[in-house]
Amino acid sequence: MNDQNRNLILATLLSFAVIMSWTLLFPPEEIVTDTPAEVVTQTTDPTVPLADPTSPTATAPTATEEPAVEAVRVRIETPELTGSISMQGGRLDDLALTGYRETLADDAPIVRLLRPVGEIDAYFASFGWTATDGLDVTAVPGPDTTWSVESGDVLTPTTPVTLVWDNGAGQIFRNEISVDDRFMFSIAQSVENVGEAAVAARPYGILRRHGEPSDLKRFFILHEGLVRMSDGVLDETSYSNITDHPFNDLERTQAERIDVNQSGWIGYTDHYWMTTLIPDQQSPFRSTSKYFEARNLYQAEAVMPASTIAPGESATVTTRLFAGAKEWDAIRDYENEGGVDGFLDSIDWGWFFFLTKPIFWLLHTLNLYIGNMGWSILALTLILKALVLPLAYKSYVSMAKMKELQPEMEKLKERAGEDKQAMQQGMMKLYKENKVNPASGCLPILLQIPIFFSLYKVIFVTIELRHAPWIGWIEDLSAPDPSSIINLFGLLPWGAPDPGSILSLIFIGLLPIFLGVSMWMQQKLNPAPTDPTQQMIFAWMPWVFMFMLGGFASGLVLYWIANNIITFVQQYAIMRSHGAKPDVFGNIKSSLKRKKAADAAKAEKAANKPEK
């Protein structure tokens, strides 16, 4: 076996190993938290004493929570959201997304984003104040303060709700909560000083999460955890890295603080959902990520500058809270029209953001006109292939010319014999005289790799592909093909293997089979290599890829099938235009004859083998 064959085999094996490791070693995990919410009811000193209104030590309350109690609640009803606000802490701790269900089943429960303390995956937002001057630490509202409803029965896009708390020492605090018809809340925090002396306090908003979410995907191309923007700098920190925050003496726990000068936001992102605190984009604030190890609490907070309120005066600070689905058009509108700096970056576009962003924009735009994500993927594939057609044209022309040079190459090989240097020099001369660049055939492939990965990222990450149907049995383009050979694609009365299981990688569906056939047909545009080792590798490659990609999102497999078919048509047409006549059916017949001849040779060898 020569060096070229050995390198080809090694490269193929390494490619297979990488993709198989990706598919098998890093599947999405179903993990249930082993920390019951009841454990998180321990209490400690709820405040940190503050001496100076402008002091850098000013901070939000530490992680304390009273045991869950039955508190008065105000309902939330919008076109996209339903839930309630608890008067304990004024918490937004009960929120569900009416437009999304957990599964495709008609009776599947709607997705719940926020949950009150006492439930698994407790997760809520709360808004309060920290005392800085002229106020006792007990004279400001915190996460456990019991508020009263001053006005409003139901929170809707047209009817805000106002909560009120009187500290009995001359200050009246109010939270006026409003919501739009999508996913954005506005909380106007105000304090009215009816006392006889000036006071100062700092408003804050917190997001508190009890342990990691039980539906954490832990997939390496997806970010889940803290996400924040600080003066144009994006920070993404996974839950495992949050637990590695160093201990901060000012926060009295593990924490990472960033002083934002002008604009930013902070929150937690899941696969498809997100909650984010958005202070005034023209005002400084402190962005802090905390972890309380003893209670397994994650906390994100935005602490605004101190307000000094003279007797008879009041002060108001407004903070927005995004709580909902990471819909591209909604987040884009909040960035462009709502002035939330860099908000589109809250969607995990990945390393190839310069490709994933325009690819998604094009796919989203096509879907607006076509109305079906599957057909939009096919249209996207056609457009992408048209964009790279100049490179593809050069590649296929070069391949056609190299095919014409095959007789000359064979003669050169005979003349050079074992002299590899002479062979190399002769080949370079031959290429130069005929203006052939052997590397040009690699350009479309090299460009296709980042496009393929970017589209995979788009299909996996963006919510627009979640539960998006195509035709017939393909009801979710973000999930693998649900059909299976094991039940003859639904003709037999038993179900297919569970997605992600070993059996599902073996008993694949229709789309992966179409993928294998399309790759096989594309190979038949050219005769099989003369080298037996290369013949074997090329013969097995379509079927190996067919099984490897069987567990990938059906939208991605659909793209690859369309790409193969368009490539076949392009290559066939270009080769014909340059005098080459691809004999597809002849190549298929010759490959079958070689297989029969090889089988016959094996049988004859076995028959002639001497008995022991």
C-alpha cells in the first residue's frame, strides 16, 4: 500500500471518528435535578450594610427566601403569556407561553418558563431596593416583602398593575408593572418620601434560579446559562462555569461583577426561552452573576445607581424584563425599535455568526413568502448553490480537463516508474501546459463545510425550526426523521425506536436513505478509481454517511439531499458542455459487475482452499 492510499484511509477513518463521536458521545441529555425546591428555604442575614450611596459595595440582598406561603396573586393574561404575580416579594414567578407546547401531541402541556418556590425548577424575577443612606435595611422592600395591590385586577397589555408597600417610616414604595403583547414587561420602581428627612436607596432587579434546569440539553454547540451584554461586550457563561465564580467579599458569595457604563442587559438563556433584565440603556448599572453553593442558587442581578429623595419628593426608575421565546423577529424589534443594545446576540449564533445570521435571515424571509420551513430549506439550498456556482463551475471544468488528461497521466506514470520526483515534476508541467489547477476541485467542498455547520447551528438553535412541519411524516424539522426501517416506515403495527437510542441509529428513516442514494448517484458521474483501496472507500462512503446522519435534524438531512441533487445536475450539465459525457448507468453497471466478480473470486478462493 503506497503513502497516498494510507493517508486517504487515515483521513477517512479520522473523519468518521469525529462525526461518530459527535453523534454518540454528546447526545442531548435528560437530567432531573436532585435538589428539591424545599431545600432552598434556609434563611440567613438578608442584607449587607451600606455606608455610602455611591459606594462600590452597594449590592442587592443576599439569597434569602422565606418558605413558600399562600400569597395573594394577580393574574397575567396576554396574547402570548399566562400566569400570575405573587405579592410575596412582588415576584413574577408563574409564567407560561401559550403559543408553545412541550411536545407535538395535541394535549401536551404548554411550556412553563417561571415557577414559584416550592416547585421543581423554581425560577422567578423580583424587584426591590437596597438601603444606602437614611434608611434601615428593614425599611426597603426585598425578595420576601409582602406587597399589596394598589390598582389593577389583571395584568394585560392595556391594563397595568401597581403594587404598593409602606415601610411605616415615611417612605412608600411602588412597582407599576406593565406588559406588551409579546414578551416584554416594564417595571417602574418608585419611592415616595413622606418623611421629614432625605433618604437614599438603590433599585435592583434579580433573576433567581433554583439549581440547573431539569431539561438542560448540555449539547456542545448550544449555550445554556448566563448571557449578558456589557457596553457592547457579549458574555456567555455556562452553569458549570458559574459555579466556578471566585468568592467575592462584597457580595458575600461566589460572584462576578461588571460595572456597565451605559448600556447592557443580563439574564439566563435556555435552548428556546430566555429571561433578561434590561435597565435603562442610557444609564450605568452593576451587572452581577452570583452562585450560592449551600443552596444551589443561581442569581443574575442588575443594580441601578442610588436615588436620593428629599422630603415630599419621589423618584422612579424603570427596568424592563424580557421573559419568553427567543423569536428572531421579536428580539430584533426590541433591539431596533426598543433600543436594547445588541439584543439579537442573545441568540446563540456561534463562531460562524457571520454565516449563521445571514443564513437564518434568508431562511426566515423565504418562510414568510413560502409558509413552510421545509420548502424554504429547499429554496435556501438552491440560492446557496447559485451563489457558489462560479467556484463550482471552475471546479467541474477542472475535473473535466483532468479526466481528459488521464491517458497522458498513465503514460507519464509508465515513463517515471518508481521515480516519484520525476512523476511529480511531470504532473506539474502537464497541469501548467493545460491550465489545470488540481486544487480547484476542493474549493466548493471547503466552502460547503462552514455553510453546512452554520445551517446545522441555525436548525438546532433557532425556535423558528422547533416543531416546524414539512410534508407527511416530517412534523418537526429540528428533530430526526421519525420513520424507521424496523416497521417499514409505518406500514407495520409497531413503533419506531426512541430517538437517540442505538437502535434508532441502525433502523434509520426515509430521509437518511434518500441521502445515501443521492450521494451514491453523485459518485456515479465518474468511473470508480482504479485503485482497489480507493474503490472500497468510495463504495462504502455514501452508506456510512447515511447511517451517521440518520440521527441528525431532518431539516439538515433535507438540505444535504437537495444539495446533492443540485450538485449532480450542475456537474452533469457542466461536464456535458465541455465535451465530457458522464455515463451514469454505465458506471452503475460496471460497479455491479466488479462486485459480482469480486464475490466470485472470493467463492473460488474459498473452494480451492486446502482442507486441514
